[in-house]
Amino acid sequence: MPLRQAPRRVGDRLVLRYSGSYRTEALVIEEKVIGQEGDALVVDYIVLEGDPPMHLRVRMSIKSERILDVARVEDHLETPGALPDYELLMEKTAFATERNRGLVSRSPQTCLVGPEEFDCVESRFDVEVAGQAGTMLVARHPGLARDIAGEVTAVDGTVLYKADLIEFERGAVVADTDASVALGDPWVE
């Protein structure tokens, strides 16, 4: 049986934009996997737009992605942080529907990441938000272990929530599991 490939690897760099009526201004966050320390990945989360500047350094288990440690970074220096710092940032990127009535369709599509086009699979779900019918779209790139776009739209067409991957660089596969050098290689598996 093939091993599950970790969704993150050293050298990955993502820039995600979160928008919609749930926010007054789009939130843009950069996520960079900057290293590996034993069985933990070191991931920087940097708020680029939409909120006061913030830079968190998170250590997470490679296998489970369980958060092991959170630090704040200011002027390139780490100071102790706490799990609630990370959780608060992640709450700003999330949107929950009241009910998901299930999958309506799944089809191959072309997805944009910045100016680049990529094959992806788009899944459409009927949902309920604030007592009203709506639609949730989720786009997933087959070569990655994560969603690359999502949107929740009200029945009147109002975009309540939108998450877009606007930049992506995939880190190179490194044979030595103790490697900590970030190597860039866009979209290569």
C-alpha cells in the first residue's frame, strides 16, 4: 500500500486570499515551510494584507499536522507564542455553513493560481447559511493533498466566503528526512 504523501514539505510557499461578505477587507496570508526539525515541520504564517501585521512560526507534526509549538517572530527573532495565537489566525480564514446537504456534482475544471492555469477537480455542494439555501464550491488539485480554492455563495449570488490560492511554489522532494534546506520547484511532484 502506498504511503500517504505529506501535504506540506520544506520549500513550499503559498499565498492565500480570503474574502467575501464575511470580512470587510480581504485577508492575505503567506504560508512558508522553512525547515524540518526531526519529525516536525517549521511553518511561517505571515499576514500580508487585511489585518495588522503578524508573523507566527509554527512547528507541526509531519505525520498528523498536529501543532506542537507556536512562536511569534518580530525582527527575525522568535519569542514564545501560544496555540491560541495560531487558532485565532486560522479562525479568520474559516467559514462554516449551518448544514451541508451533500455533494451535487464533481467535475474536472481549469483552476487559476495567479496567472497560471492548472487541471483541478471542482466539487459542488448544496448548503444552508443563515437559514437560506446556498452553494459551496471546492477545487482540489490532484497532485496536492489540499484544496486550492473554495467559495460559499448565497442563493441571491452574494459571495459570502471565498478562499483563493494566488501564489504557489512546491518544495522539492528531499531524500534525507532530516533535511532542512528549502528548495523551490513550482508544481512538480
